[in-house]
Amino acid sequence: MKVVWSPLAIDRAAEIAKYIAQDNIIAAENWVDTVFAKVEQLKSFPESGRTVPEINSQKIKELIYGNYRIIYRIEEKQVSILTIRHGKQILPTDEIGEQKR
């Protein structure tokens, strides 16, 4: 399965890495490397994430990494990385193109 990152998800990853780098550049690099490694695993195991509680759709899932949620959509031939959010942030449904249920 192919993995495609949305521009929003790339921007969020960059923002988070920049924030972490303010205190520790190596930690920021490690965070980015681990996020990309976790996302790469979705090529083989797209169902490995949990259902996003706010959405309750089997097609919208998330991986948890530390305090962050990597939110993605399972599509026919690809996994689309939609956004990355801190676990304490409210998830705006417009970021993932789904309505709350």
C-alpha cells in the first residue's frame, strides 16, 4: 500500500519538530525519524491504528506516538496521512474532511 502525506500533515510535523528543537535538536530529529518510521509501517499494516474517537469511522484511524496523534485515512490503494495533533488539542474535523458522529 502507498503512503501519501497531506500538505497539512507535513506542515504539522515541521511545526512540532521546530518546537521540540527549541530545547533539543537531537530530540527533534529523533521525533521526526520515529514518526516517519511509524507511518512507513502503515504500508504493510494499515489497520494497525485505532479508530479516532471523535469520528468513529473505520476508515479514519490514528497512531499514537508519545503525546501526538498521527491521523490517517485508509483508502482503496493508499493510506493518506491527514494531520498530526498533540493529544490535548481538539481535533477540528475540517482537517480530516469528516463529520463528527
